[in-house]
Amino acid sequence: MKKMLVVFLSAVLLLQGCSTNESEQKLVEWGEYSTSQEERLKKNGIDFKVEDDTIYIEEKDLNKAAACCS
């Protein structure tokens, strides 16, 4: 029984360590909002957030956005 508990806890810790936490992703300013920018980002599968007519993207997507949307 102890062995199963150890295996279960190890698996849970491993999975938790491998997961990404969406709230920890740093957002960076991409540019001014426009419908064409929104369409290009959506078309290329880049998540973004719009606040006060400014587009913010996740830091990990900077190179991808620069390649498709500049």
C-alpha cells in the first residue's frame, strides 16, 4: 500500500512540474490594436489580449508574431 502511495504522489508531482501555468506567462506589448493585426494573430494561433487599444502577446510568442505579423 505504501508503494502505491509513493508511486501516486510521484506521478502527481511529476505532472504538476511539467505543466505550464497560464497565469505565469509574461505579457508584452505588441502594438496598437487594429482588426488586421487581430486577424493575423488569430490566423497564426497566437494568443493575445487587448487593453486600451493596445495588443499584448505572451513573451514566448514574440518570434512567432514577428515572423508573421510585422
